[in-house]
Amino acid sequence: MKYAKKHLLAADPGVRGGSFQMMGADAPDLYLDFPVGTELIDNVTNGRIELLKDGQVSLLCVGGNGGYGNEHYKTATNRTPRRFDKGTPGQKRQFKVMMRLIADVGFIGLPNAGKSSLLNELTAASAKVAPYPFTTLEPNLGALGKVILADIPGLIEGASNGRGLGTKFLKHVEKVSILLHCIPSDMPASEIAKTYKAVRAELGAFNQELLKKREIILLTKSDLVRPQDRPRKVEALKKINPEVYSVSIYDLDALNMLKKTIAQLEAEK
Ligand SMILES: Nc1nc2c(ncn2[C@@H]2O[C@H](COP(=O)(O)OP(=O)(O)O)[C@@H](O)[C@H]2O)c(=O)[nH]1
Ligand SMILES: [Mg+2]
């Protein structure tokens, strides 16, 4: 996103050749950073470059050379040539930059459900967390061992019709193999199943296939609910989907259990 407003990105030009037998220096290379999963599509040739691995380096444009200095133009008859070259310009290309999220597990749920907080606790990610909706404006990624987790922001009622952040992020859900559906447990018990169904309805309205993905329900922020009130909320959801866990970012045991579950799910794949 840091290049979002930039249309032209260029390395410094090569330095012109000098007059005292000096060759012009080649300019230093320009490196651009993109997240794993980015695809660059050449506007002219439609050639594609996919960045699939962390640390992958791809050459986009061949740079120009530094110019020859006067030494290069020395001949038998002209021992002190005045001629030197400017550096030659480098290659120019135009790309369309597409972000494609490559994640195994995706957090879904209404804004404020605690998705970013869990991503941060389970991985070393530093997704923004705040007590208001839509803090997360881009999908965030984090790694738990070899498993890549994605925080898929802003799924709200009407998202599939373009409300809120709309379907901008729903397409990322198509790529993940496991959904972690977050619902805050401090909602009234009567609202919990309704909220769950509203999010499922949005997923289905966008793409029915999403409903076939393996889903684990996380009743988040369990620390905000009295222990004696937790089982009732868990049970209400277990009737719909038996895989329900009560979690909190302040409950290390629950977080460890969740880490193990995710690692196992990936191993089973
Ligand atoms: N008490 C408590 N608060 C939490 C927990 N997880 C998240 N929160 C708070 O809930 C709010 C929304 O969290 P966030 O992770 O941004 O939700 P997101 O919109 O689903 O990504 C923030 O104020 C968090 O600090 C939790 O386990 N316990
Ligand atoms: Mg968030």
C-alpha cells in the first residue's frame, strides 16, 4: 500500500562518464517491497510476476549503464579525446499490481469481534486494534509456525451488497481453507446465534462455496463473561456447529489450545 499514490518509481540515473579517464558509475538498484502474494502484471505484454516466497527478489527493469569516460574514446590519433557519454537510460515498464492473499486460516466476524487481537496474540503480527469498527482496513497476515493466518476485516450485514467495506475483503476468504469465526461472548445469549447466522448469510450471499469450508467458532473476550455464564453461550452455538471454543486474549491456556488446534488442522489437510 505504501506505493498506492505513486505512479512512477525510478532508480537514480547512471552517472555520466568523466573527462579524467573516468567511467560513469552505474546507479544503485532500486528495490521495492511488496507483500507475499502480490502479483505484477505487465501492462503491455501481460506477463506476470508472482511473489510467492518471503524474500523473493525479481528483476523488473534492467537498469541503464554509467556512461563511458573519455578514456574509452582514445585512439591512435586522438590521445586526449573530449568525448564522454551520458549514462544510458534504464528499461521502463508499467505494471498492474494485484494483491492476492495467501493464507491458510482466516479470521472472520463482525467488526470489533476481536479478530485482530487474536491474530496478534497467536502470531507475531502487529495488526491495529481499537474499540471501534473498521480499524483494520487491509487484511493482516501473521505466521503461526508454517500456518499463515489472515485477519479478514469488516464483514458486516450487507457486506455482500457493498455495505461497510463491501466485498473488497470477501474475495480473500475464498483462498483460505479454514475459517475462524469470531463472535464476542459479551453479547446477550439471544444475540449470539443471530450474529453467527448473519455473518454466514453474508458469506453465502457472496459465494455459496464459502459455506463448505471448515469453520471453527471462537467465542471471544471470554474474560468479559462470568465463568458460570460461558457454557450456556457455547452450547447455543454447538447446536449449529460442534466446533466451538471459548477464548480470550487474556487466557493463555485457551490461546495455547487454539494454537495446537490450528497446527493440527493444517497437518490434517
Ligand atoms: N476484554 C477483552 N477485550 C478484547 C479481547 N479481544 C479484543 N478485545 C478488545 O475488543 C476491541 C476490538 O478488538 P479488535 O481486535 O480490534 O477487533 P476486530 O475489529 O474484530 O479486529 C478492542 O478494544 C480490543 O482491545 C479479549 O479477549 N478480551
Ligand atoms: Mg480488526
